[in-house]
Amino acid sequence: MGKVTGFLEYTRELPQRRAVQERVKDYFEIYQPFPEEKVQAQGARCMDCGVPFCHTGCPVNNIIPDWNDMAFRGQWRNAVRTLHATNNFPEFTGRICPAPCEASCVLGINEPPVAIKLLEKTIIEHAFEAGWILPEPPPSRTGKRVAVVGSGPAGLAAAQQLNRAGHLVTVFEKNDRIGGLLRYGIPDFKLEKRIVDRRLEQMTAEGIVFKTRMHVGGNVPVEDLRKEFDAILLAGGAEQARDLPVPGRELAGVHFAMEFLPQQNRRVAGDRVERNILASGKRVVILGGGDTGADCLGTCHRQGAASVHQFEIMPQPPDMRAESTPWPLWPLQMRTESSHEEGGVRDWAVSTLRFEGNGKVERLVCTRVSPPPKFEPVPGTEFTIEADLVLFALGFTGPVRKGMLESFGVALDARGNVATDDNSMTSVPGVFAAGDMRRGQSLVVWAIAEGRRAAAGVDRYLSQALLTGSAALGSPVPADRAPAAGRP
């Protein structure tokens, strides 16, 4: 424990966001620099609890008290080594994770929790600036070939783990650039793509092969992968967007968020976009109050929308932690993202009855609804709002079934996600699944955890094949057989 009385002496402090009038004019990250000594003071607030509940909140099981203490002491090299022991990409989670670890921080019972996310980001950025993040190719190769389908956080984490275990890894991505959700789902003002690119440079130097514009189940037949590779990991995400099939859905100007957001990421990257979906000068309504809705909101501000309304079907959360979600659970409470600071109107307990317009959307007819689970329309509360652009940020119902999953013939669970055993293997021997494709729509930190877990399962499977000399696409291997995947 770095400073026994640190949690009594220091208050929680975070970097300031750039002024709204400045940041809405660009797509750079919004936070200002934060002095190193202030970060170390935040590390001193960690109490090194006998039972660190932050571990239970963190899906990748980060060893949080240890690197908090190391940051306080200025032991940055040890801190990044400890951080990388459980998380392949702390530069991603340190920016875009909602920090469930902080929600379960023991200090957070009656004080503001330790600024864990800030410490995580500072540690990894210190390491990059110092030149400590170098390629770590494996000392030897097993000769076994693994195909990873999908280059989002789950696929990338699994690829790095499997490569460092000595397997030959090829990542297949259907888009023109590597990164999946990190590349085309998250706006640059939350995650600049140079942050993704520098990690991809390391992974390429480690020997991972990346192939873009390769749509498995499309222009890449599934049979070709099964012939060429000893194991296949499906990490294609949960891309089936939730629709709203109400009258007027077919009108022009009604789009999914994931039609809108990737276009702006491409513009920032310098690409030319066809069939532009732009909020510029328009009255925008965003349906959905979660992170994706906030991403749409911030993008609309930067495109110069005339007005933006964001509707959520759930009732407005309380300002403080709800009694239904006591510590150390993830709290139900009101959250104000940076995009909400920039403008727009948020409204709650609203459901859309229909869209109206002459060929293109001109207005929404909405109603207030009762609390869950019924969401029944409240009589006499119907209202109309004018709109030129409507964006659906209603979440995702699971992976796309047609194409790749149908071609592989993998079984699905009751929720429509890819079903797996304890080793992350699907119903098809030698074919594994990880991330949102297996778990359903979730957080980036969960995707990384899923990728690491699946990599360990693939490695056990291939290690057993090496020991027995059997064909790789054979039977599942018990979890207690063969070594786990290599360290990050």
C-alpha cells in the first residue's frame, strides 16, 4: 500500500474536458493533459483492500491495487507489466470502458471511488511514450494455423494470445481496415484511430497476418478456411441491429446508428463516402439512450445539426445509485456523457408509434409509456415532433445468422448467440467463438476477456492435437489438459 492515509488526504480528480465550443469543431479526443503528479496522487487513494472488490467488477480481472500502488510510486515499467498481465489493450479500455471496477471500488461505498480508469490509461500511455511497448514474437512456432474471423477487440485479443503461444494466426476482416467496432463503431472523439493503429503495428511485427476485405461466408468460402487452418475462431460481433417495425419505417431519412457512425469515421480517415447520411442543418431524433445513442449525439453536434432530441423508452434513472443496485453492483443512476454536455434534449419513457412524411420522414408520433416490463402507452400523452433524420440506437439482437454462421452450421443458444462449451468451442469441432458473437451485445472490456478465454481454449485444443498427433479439427479437449495460452 503506497500511502496508508492517501484516501483521506486526496480527493478524486480527473482531467478536464476541452471546452464544448472548441471540441465540437473537431474529432480529436476531448480530454486535456493531466499532470503526472496528480495521477500519482490518485493512485495513493487506493486502500489496497483485504478483499479488493474492484477485481469482481473487472471482466479481465485486472490486478488493480498492485498497479495503483506502482503508479503512486512512479514504478511505471512494473505497472505496465502488471497491467498487461491481464489486459492486452489497456489503451482501449482506459478510454472507452465505463469502468465497472470503479463502481465496485470499496472506497466508493461512502466516498468517490479511486480513479482506476485514469490510472490505467496513464500507465499504458507512459509505456508507449517511453518506447516500452515492443513486438514480442514467440520464441518458437508450433506449426498449427489458426484463423480468427473478425478484428474487433475479441478477435484481436485472441489473435495476440494465440500468436504468443506460438501458433500461426491469420485475422480475416470483411471491412477495408482492421479494428471492427474499434475502427468503425466508436467515434474518433472517444478513440482516435492512431491508438488502434499503433497496437496493430506491434501485432503485425509479432507475426500476425491481417487480411482485409475478406468476408468469410461471402467472398471467402467457409470450406477454404476449414481446409487451410487447424482451428477457427469466430469473433464477428453482434451486428444484427434491433429494428423498430412501426408504420413509416420505410421512409427516407430513417437509419440505423451503424449506418450513420461508420460513415463519419471514414470521413475522418480521409475516405470519400457515397450516399452520405449527414445531420448537418437537420432536426435529428435519436431513439435509444445508451452509449451508441450518445455517440450519435456527439457526431450530430460536430456535423452541425439544427436540433437533436434523444428518446429513451426506460424511465429516467435517479441521480444517485438506485437502491435496487447496491454496492458493489453496477449502479442504476443518471449518467451524463460528454456528448450530453454539448447540447441536445434528452427525454425518457418515450415510445415511437409511427413515422410520417411524404416519401421522407418529416415527423414522429410518440407516446409516454409506463415503467418496464409492460411499457404500456399512457392515455392522453401522445405528441408529435418534427424530424428530418431519425437514428436507431436501440441495441443489437445478436450475431447475423445468414452467411457465415449458417455455412459453418454452428448451434445457437436460446438468445440466438453462438453456443459454446467451457472451452469456447462451438457445436462444430475445431470451430470456436468469442466476444459479442458468443455473449451478445456487451462492453469492449468483456470482448477482450472473451478473446483471452477463447484463446486459452483454442490453445488447449491445438496442444492436445500436437501431443497426440491427431488432426486439429477433431474432438474438444478437457480444460485440464495442455498448457494455457501465452501471456499478453
